[in-house]
Amino acid sequence: MRINRAELADLGTFLTIARHRSFRRAGLELGVSASALSHALKAMEARLGVRLLNRTSRSVTLTAAGEDLLASLDAPFAAIGSALDILNQHREPTKATGRIRLNVLEHASTLLLAPVLPLFHQRHPQVEIDVRVSNDLLDVVEAGADAGIRYGGTVPQDMVAQRLSADLRWVVVGAPAYLDRNGTPDHPRALADHQCLRIRLGDESLYRWEFERKDEAIALNVPGAVTLDNTQFALSLAAAGGGLAYLPEACVGPSVARGELRIVLAEWAPVGSGFHLYYPGRRQLPTGLRLLIDLIREAKPLGL
């Protein structure tokens, strides 16, 4: 069946709405208003004679027909995008254009991307980078992203992964005043007598602090009155004497150097998997994303 240009555009519009599950977010990506998208989708449904989306004031969900259409369109449109990216490879790297959409963990945004993005923009000023920072374990395909960045052990098994950093050492830190007042723990189990800043993971569970020394490994559900999921908040609260924090050493380095925080239980500090970029295996890497990977590996902000 031959389709015309307008029908192809409608299918692309549907695909964007279906991925975002939001007319507003889809409109931001496409550069049109949410109401215009809604009218276009209604016209498409009328022409096809089938409802594709269920709309309420709070949500947009796919009907069974919409789910079938999304499953059928995702791979062909990804192939079209890959074909266009292949053309970009014939350009000079300094003339790369387009937009990269990334979903990254908070730690990856500050430790990995922030040090290299200024240089990347100098080299490739026509490449736009749209970064969504979230500790939630989102599906990058559903989120409409080209790729995500997570710790290696959490990358979905059906994705292609590329390492971007060396493994990271995790440490416990506290303010000197807090440690003077409450004592310095000499064993992980001594944390039971301390206020700890507990960590909420993306799936809403609480992270068990992990420790290793030689052949001994311990994972503890530490006590604490405060639970959080933001590193800057944890650093500020710990520096103010609000409790002990558990973070990558790279995050606490500046505060330790200034004397605001002190590392404790250093001999128990474990090393965890470094950051990995991941993306669906069936997709060709966008040229801009390939150039960003190359720059991160060149700059090595966290070693490699």
C-alpha cells in the first residue's frame, strides 16, 4: 500500500505522542501546540476509523489498536532515523548537526557530562543536547531518548552498553563537628548508633549501604530520620552536621578537600561499576551521540 507524505507525517506524530504519553511533551519535541496535535490525532483516527488513544484530563494511554500500531511503527521509523544518521557520517565532524536526547542518572550528569559538555559545544556547536536527569529506572525507548547513562550493573540486558568511566569508589562521609559530637564509627555495624542519610532508589526502595574489606562484604539497612534521592542535598545536609552520607568519592572530593566533610570507614569502601551508556541494539547511533562518546573517552573525567 502506497502512503502519501501527509499520512507519513501523521504516523510520525502518532509515534511521538505514543512514546511520550503526553500531548504537551510531544508538542515540545515537535515544536507545535498540544491542541494542534490533539486535532491532528483526532483527524487521523477519523480517517482510519479506529481509536488509537484514550484521553483523560490526567493521562494519555494507548488503545489495543494504538499498541499494535506503535509496535509496527517503532522499528521502521528507527530504521529511517538510522538511515539519516548514516548520511551524517559523510559530513565533516565539525559540521555535525541534530539533537541528542539522553536520560541520565544524577551522578552521571554532574560527574560525567558537566565536565565535557562545554568542550563538546565548542567543537560541535550545531548539535543540541537534551538531557533528562532522573534516578528513576526509565525505559529510554518509551521516554523518547536516544540513549541513557546508568551504572553498569543496572543496564537492561536487551540493550547495547558502552563503558564511559572507570569503576567508582563509594565512601561514608560526615562533618567534623558531627563526628566530634557522635564519635567516628570503626566498623559498618557501628552505623546503627548514628544518624544516616538514607538513599531512595528509582524504584522507591531503600538502598542498603554496601561495604567490603578483603573477603568480607556487608550490606546494611542503615538507620536515619531523613531519606533522600539528591546528591547536593545529601552533601549540604551532611556538611551541616545532619548525619552521615554514602556517596561516590568523586562527589565528595571537593567538600573533603575544603575540610567540610571527612571520610570514615575508608578501609571498608567498596568499588562499584562505572557509568555505561546504553541504547537499543537495533538502532544506529546518531552521529552527535557517537562524537559525545568519543569526547568523554578522550577527556576521561572519571578515568577509563
